[in-house]
Amino acid sequence: MKLIKHFVMSVAAFAACLGGNAMAEPVVVRIASHVSALSPEHAQSQLFAAEIEKRLPGQFEFQLFPSGQLGNEKALLANLQAGSIEMVNIASGVLKLDKKLGIFDLPWLFTDRAHVRRAMAAGLEDAVRARIEEVGGVKVVGIYENGFRHVINTKRPIRTPADLEGLKIRISGGKFRQAVFKDLGATPQSVPWGETFTSLQTGVVDGAEAATYGFYEQKHYEVAKYMSLTSHVYTPSFLMMSNAFYDSLSPEQRKVFMEVGRQITDAAYDLSAQLEERYLAEMKAKAEVNTVDLAAFQAATEGVRAKYEESFGDEYLKFVKSTRTAP
């Protein structure tokens, strides 16, 4: 009788356990970014979350925090490394982990988005991914696109390097990018991003450089009539998770997260291109948008890329050079 009673209790306990698992609350996963909901990063995070839900339905609840709600880029990276946030999708801040990653701060490195994709697929993405994980102590889920940076200004179209001569340009990034613009005749200016609209309006600066979505969301085209697609710097976006969060996942969940991160790469690039096309179409109603003499800018800054190669070798640059033209 006692044996039967023990068996019944064991079955009941097992059933309760199954029921508890079935009713388990989904794990909350925060994905934070320093840029706005209009950015490619936000669209990429949404895409990733949707694909994970398809593969692992009901297991996770993704909460997205764009616009620096959980901190600026530097703070987000530090919190990710400390394991106090599950995931982030950030851009140029990641490049500061190692000077060699400064390849993405080189001017006029890529001819267009298709060139970026060829270089990444040829091995650049894997090499960069491995380096970030090694020096950063994080898991790189995917490398996508923050975008090409362009110049908007109040004076004239920028078509050749000479057109930058004498312009006061609000420039972000480190001393390296500022030096490039200075060498081309512009005067770099340090202005908080939130004050750039007023600075353009009042003449404190003549122009600014940023990704397309940045100009769009801040409505800079309302006060600066010349939008030049200089494409002077390409910045990737990096979807990453903390090692602590990765370790908390089951082997199946880890596999799915990493697989999805790679599988959405093409869709992520397509999303970025679609967003830029949409924003440019709207801005063209109020601003003059022009292309530039890319070859002239590449020639004018060849020495900068050569100096990088002298310092860090051609491990990364070989992928860029070998894929400059489509096969």
C-alpha cells in the first residue's frame, strides 16, 4: 500500500513539474541601442527578435530600448561586458576595443553597400567577429549595418575634395576622422548632436556628417539644403550578447541564437538599404541631394589607408581589396 501511495505521489510530482515547465514565464531579453527607433539597429533588433520567436516560440520576451534609454554607447558596452544587460546593438563604440578594428574608420574604404557585403562574406566578418570576442569578452551574434556617413551643409554641394575647403563641419568620431576632414580643407567642429540643428541654423557650423537616418530624424534638411552622398565612412552595427546571458541558455537555445544572428544578415542589409532609400526620398523634397566623385576622394586619402596597413597589416584590408569589383 505504501509502495502504491509513493508511486502515485511520484507521478503527481512529475506531472506538476511538467505543468510548471509548460507554464514557465518567458525569459526577458533586453536589446538596447544608443540610436533611435528610426535606425537600422532598431529594425535589425526587431527582425532578430521575430525570428527567435519563430524558432523558439514563447521561450523569450524581447524588450527593445532604443535612443540611449539604458545608457550611451560606451555604457551599453561596459554593461554588456559586466553581464548586467543581455544584448545590445551598437556601432562605432565597438571599434574602440582594439585599434586594428579602426579599419572601419578609414575614409572612402568601400565603393558601395554591395562592396561591403562582398568583403564581409569573403572573410572580413568572421575575422572581425573573432577579434571582438577575443578582446571584448562578449558574444557577437551578428554584424550588420549602421550605414555610410554623408555630409549635409548650408553652402554648396560637395562633389570633389576641393568643395570641402573652408567649411566648418560638425564631426563625430575620434581624432583620426577629424584629421581626414582637416587635411581636405574643412574645419572640424565639436558640437553636441542635439545642438546641431540650431548650430546649422545660426551659422555656428556650415555642415555636419552623419548617417542618413541621423539627418532625417533631426530634420537637418530643413536648415541645410545640400545633402552630399559622400559615403566617407562605413560603420557596421554589432548585435552582441553578454557571456553571462549566453551561458544561461540551453545548448539548443545557444545554437538557435547564433544561427539566427547569421541567417538574418542579408535581410538586415536589405532593411538598411530600404530605410535609407525611404529617408532620402523624403529629404529630396526639401534638400538638394547629390553624388560625389568617389575616385577623387579615394585618391586624396590613399595615404591614410596606407598608414593603417603599415601599422596593422593587411589581414582585414585584403578582403576589401580583393572584393572591390564584383566577380
